[in-house]
Amino acid sequence: MIFNAAPDDMTPFMTTTARVHDAARGRLGAVTHRDGTARLQTVEAARAPSCTQC
């Protein structure tokens, strides 16, 4: 898990912030704010399949 957020917190418009889990901060250093949060932007698999495949 990367973010401490509920499904209702997910948004495609980056209007929500969520706390980044400590274990993920090293991987997300460029997008983690000084207070340990980051802006969420979600992507639906049906709209952008190439962005959702790992």
C-alpha cells in the first residue's frame, strides 16, 4: 500500500491529498510534500489501459 486513503478519496483531478506510507516515501520522494502527503490522481483502466498495467 502506498497511500493512507479510502476509495472515496480517489479522484482524477488531483484535488485530494493523502498521507504517503513511510515505506513508500523513498519511491515517491519527488511527489511527497514536506508534511508527508501527496496529491492523488487516479486513472481508470478502461480509459488508460497502458497506465494501469504494471
